[in-house]
Amino acid sequence: MLSMFLISVKNRASASSDVLYALNSTINALDDYVVIPSAIGSVLTATALCWGTNYGFAKFYWVITKWVLTTALIAFGTFWLFPWANTAEQLSAQTGLQALANPVYAFDARGVLIGGLVQVLFLGVIIGISVLKPWGRRPVVKQPQ
């Protein structure tokens, strides 16, 4: 995500239609071949860790928080970032530098830029939660017999 964000920053100052398309294409390639497989791997390993350790799925507040944030990031990437990046790539391929004057391209490119920054920040929060484990165990409610 950090690489996608940094390329999006560079993408704002493209002086060549080939460079503009190459940057947009690179953002999509990173998404397709790095970000999406990493997100799937993250969900799979998190599920295995919750299942196979004492942390469980809902015993600790910090685990629940990480699940909620991770799910939100994956949904945001799937339903917003992915379509924005694809549209930006298509427009830059079709219209070259004229895409920079297109309001749809401007919206999508800005969405990828800001959305990438949001993703990076929240991934940092998730890593911080993993390391610090700031909230304790949820109270155990005794079941009546």
C-alpha cells in the first residue's frame, strides 16, 4: 500500500502520457499481485492464529478491533480503491495526458492517493495494536447451570 501511495504521489506530476499510463498500470499491478494476495494471506493467517491459539476470535478486545479494521480495509480496497485505480488506468490508456483534465480521472486518481494514505495509516494502527495489545481480555460471563 505504501508503494501504491508513493506512486500515486508521483502520478500527479506526469508530463508524458506514456508515464501517466505506466504509473497507473503499476498501481494496478501492485494491487493485483501484491496487495490482494497479501490481504488474503493476512486473513488466512489471522484466522489460523485465532483458531489455534489462546487469543481466540472474540476473547480479547484488541483481536476484535484488528478484525474489524482489517475487514474494513479489505472492503474499502475492494469496493472503492480497486475500481478507482482501474478507471484511472483505463482513462490514461485511452486519453493520455488529457485524462488529467477529465473530472472522473481527477476524482479517481485523488481517491487512490487519499485512499492509499488512509490504508497505510490504518495498517500502521493495526501493526501497533498487534505489538502493544492495548486492551485486555473481555469479561467472562458465567452461564447459568
